[in-house]
Amino acid sequence: MIPELKISLRDVRVRFDVSMRQDSLKGALLNAFRPKAKERIEFVDALKGINLEIAHGERVGLVGLNGAGKSTILKVMAGIYPPTSGETEIVGHVSPMFELATGFEMTQTGWDNIRIRAMLLGLAPDEVEARIHSIAEFSELGHFLDYPVKTYSAGMFIRLAFSVSTAINPEILLLDEVMGAGDLVFADKAKRRMYEFMEQGKILVFSSHSLPLVEDFCERVIWLRKGEVAMDGPTAEVLAEYTRRGGQ
């Protein structure tokens, strides 16, 4: 029996060391201008005891002000950040799309980067070759695929990254502030692909400052505030309270 897709975080905490160590000349010089040790901030708690369950077929939005923990929680779900404490359980193949440069070789062409990124996302070489032309067609980058990606604009990066990430039929798709970028024509096309993805009953976790996009894609919203869950519930209810409170 194939297990149900899910994301489970139990009392997850992520703490970052933000101290400036004196193990280099630069560190020693900068520390001379910083507060004394007893006043100095050594650690930042990015996530503070997060508990949540996301089930098969759920479409979940993440909202919150800058620094609330949205990107951090996505990176925990993707396995990029290990929790400082707590437990995670992820069942399903995860396709993260929030670090646009991740998996790109800047001096290589768009064609080569489709191959590299697709293999990093788990496709075998023969599977990549079977899908490469459909990925290229969806991206609409045309002859720009012959150019090194270091010449690409941010919008072109998004086209290429989105085309590859959604072509591998991911079971869990993690998106961070990417749907609103790029040109409107491709954004509409990307939205249609997102709807197709959602109809397959997979898991979507979507972080955005665009509340209309969150409302459009998500049936449930988690509001993060200073590394904690401020509210978790149906989209309309959470967004109404989030708007009323100004995210505070």
C-alpha cells in the first residue's frame, strides 16, 4: 500500500548563530564596534516550537511579515535546514522552488541547466531527455536556451525554474514568492499548470505576500508571526484576521 503524502512538524525549532566570531582579522575588527558580550545577540530563533500537519491533497498558504519564518519553514520542509530541535516527517517527493539560483550553473546554457536541475530533482538521464523539449516549450525561452543563464533576467530564471520543477510531477511542491514574478502572460500559464497540479491531489505549500494569490490557490492558511504560528485555519478566516491586524 502506497503511504499517504504528508508533512508533519512536531515542536520544531530553528536557531541561527548570528554572533561574529573572532577567528579572523575581519571578525576581530568588527567586534570592536559591537556591544559588549553581555549585550550582544548571539542567536536568533527563527522558528519556535512549530507544530503542524499537512495532509494529502491540501493546499496551504504561508503568510506573515518579513522575518516571520516563512522561508525558514519551507527550507525545513525541503530538508535544507535541519531543526535545532523537534521532529519532521515528510512523506513524498519534494520539489522546492524558492532558491532560483540553486541547481543552475551560471556559465552553462539553458538546455544544460534543464538537464542539471531535472537530475537534481530526481529524474534519471533518460527521463530528462524524454521531457526536455516539453520543458523547453513550456518555458517559451526559445533561442535564449542556447545562451548561458548568467545572461538571464530574473523573469527568465523563473520561467526556466518553474518549467523544470513542475514538469517532474512532484508530490509535494514548495513555492516561495515566485508566482508573482515574470511577465503576465507566463504568470497566467503558470497558474493554469498550478491548477492542473492541484487537481492531482498533491500537496502544495505556497508562501507569498500577495494575498489574492494565496486566496486563489490555497484552502488553508498558516499565519506566521515572529517564528510562531499565530493562526491556522480556512483561508478566508485567516486572511481576514491577518488583514485586520496588519500582520502584527
